[in-house]
Amino acid sequence: MLRIIATFIIIYLIFRVLTTVVFPWIAKWYIRRYQKRFYRNNPQAQQARRKRKNGDVHISRMDDKRKPDTDQLGEYVDYEEIKEEKE
């Protein structure tokens, strides 16, 4: 019985070490690897990232060309729910 309890405690401790040390390290490694691949495929994103300093706010606005033409969207119809009276 003592051997089973000790086995569970050891498994718990191993799992605890894995979740606090090993898994975050693997996640950081994988994210950095994916980030390098992304910036290699998209160099313009890396240039935009380098231009801004930490804490700077950048607001980009859409051009008028990108806005949808509201004349071709259609007509607005307001529906009103009608309750039928029970006889």
C-alpha cells in the first residue's frame, strides 16, 4: 500500500515539474521558431515592427476606396412582430 502511495506522489511531482518548467519552455521554443518563420516569409511585418517603439500607439485608417458603396447595399426594411390573438 505504501508503495502505491509513493508511486502516486512521484508521478504527481513529475507532472508538477513538467507543467511548471518543461511545458512553458517547449511553448516558448515553439513560438519563437514559428515567429522566425513568419518574419522570414513576411519581411514587411518585421520592418513595421522595428519602426515602432514599445508603448507607441499606431492608428491606421481605411482609405475611402475601401469603404463599401452604400448605394448598392440594398434597402433597409424594418420588420415589426405581430402577435396573433388566440380565439
